[in-house]
Amino acid sequence: MIYSSQRKRNSPPGGFFHLEEEKTKTRVEGYGHGDHIKLKDEYGNVWLGSAVRAEDNSIEYRFRDGRGNSLSGVSSDAVVTLRDGRGNIWKGFVD
């Protein structure tokens, strides 16, 4: 019998993002993997960010825009929940 080691592909977390702020229904969409994620909202603001896989297999996200605003949060499976500096909650998913 021949034995071979199986390699797990550890691709960086990411994909195509669809997020919406709960109160104002502002939408943010974008694409990226790992340290290179770029999102754009309805008003033309660009959010740059990164995604890091945690030990419990959840993914931690951090984003910043040109004005110094930030979004951060986690996802489990495909559901993403982020919070901005003002306490607003952004929810969405990753394809």
C-alpha cells in the first residue's frame, strides 16, 4: 500500500463581500483575500482591510477608510458582523 501525505490548502480568507449598515442601509461591496481587501460604499469611499483566520476557525476583519474611520469584527461561516467607531453594526456575507 502506498501512503502519501495530504496537503491542506490554506488559502487566505476572503472573497466577494456584501455588507449593509443596519440603521441607514448603506451598502458596501468589494473583493479581496488576506491582507488585500478593498471595499467601496455607495458614496465612493474606499475601505482597505485585511482578514486573519483565528484558531477557532473564525475570521477577524479590520478595515480603514481614507478619513480614518474603521470597521472591525468577525465572521463564522459566511456571515460577517462588523462594528464601526460610532457603534453602528454592519452585517453581510462573503461569497
